Amino acid sequence: MTDSFRTTSSSSRIAMRLLILIVLAVLGPIATASDEHAVDEPGSAAHGGRDMKGTHEVAIFVGATDDREEWAPTWGAEYGYFFMNDYSVGVFLDRARGDLRSSVVGLAFWAHLAKGWMLMFGPGVEFLDEAHGEDGGHGEEASKKHFLARIGVGYAFHIGKRYTIMPVVHADFVDERIIWVTGANFGIRFGKKAH
């Protein structure tokens, strides 16, 4: 890889992270401004939009994966089951294409904080594609899997009572590496909400 490519790639990664932070900083207050005069009770829109309908959410993920050496477009899916208004548990799958070519599956535990902020953590497994194994795609190392721990943060923008757009930033701790996964979840809720 040439030095000019690394500089451009590094600049792109920094620009993408800054863009996500700017979007969160600008849209967060705008999204919550309409709730300023609402009653702040658990389950209300002013308390993070937890009055949404449904106990199940299915979301698609669109974003990018960055391991500080390579960058790749990433897509994925997530399922979550909501309970006690403040928590959800589920599973996630991310698929990085391009230079990285890996898949990640894992469990997700979300804590729903005030005003739409959410904190995520969970264990997972990274599967490297054969051509991108540690030995260059030859021998038994070609399909190696790595266990990981994922932590992340997101801000949920609620559209009506069923739809959510949530920009997210995740850090995957894999062996001695930190892999950044940034993007947005586009979700829909369904099922009856438990009271």
C-alpha cells in the first residue's frame, strides 16, 4: 500500500468520525427540543422515546469498519427484545466487505439512557474470510475465528411510534486490536408492548 493511500484513508476515517459526532451534536438537541414541555415520566417521549410501540425491533445496519490499517463498507442486521423500558437484549451480525472481508456475530445488551442515548456491550465472534486469514489465505489459519468484546454508544431518533434511526459508534476489542464500526441502524418495532 502506498503512503498516499494510507494518508487519504486515514483522513477519510477521521472525517467520518467527525461527521458522526457533528450529526449527533446537532440533531440530538433538535430531536429533543419538541419534548421540552412534555411530562418527563418513564415511558414518555420526553424520557428517551420509550413510549414506542412493540417489544421487538429488527434493524438493518449500514456503515463502515476500520481497523486502523484497512477500511471497509459494512452492512448488518440486529434483533432486540425490549424489557423494563430501560433495557434490551438481542443479537447482531455485521459483514465487512472490501479489504477486510470479515463477519461478526454476537449478543447485544443495550441500556437505554435519558433522551434517546443508548449504551451497548456484548460478546461476539469475528470470522475472517479464507483469502484474508493471518497467513494470507493458506493453510488452517485461513478460516480462523477471534472472540471479541463490543462496546458502543448510539442516539435513537424516533419516527412515529414504530421506526428508529440510530447513529452508532462501536469499538470491538479483538485480541490486541481495536476495530471501529460506525454507521446507523434503521429499525422497526413490532409486537405488543408489555405493561
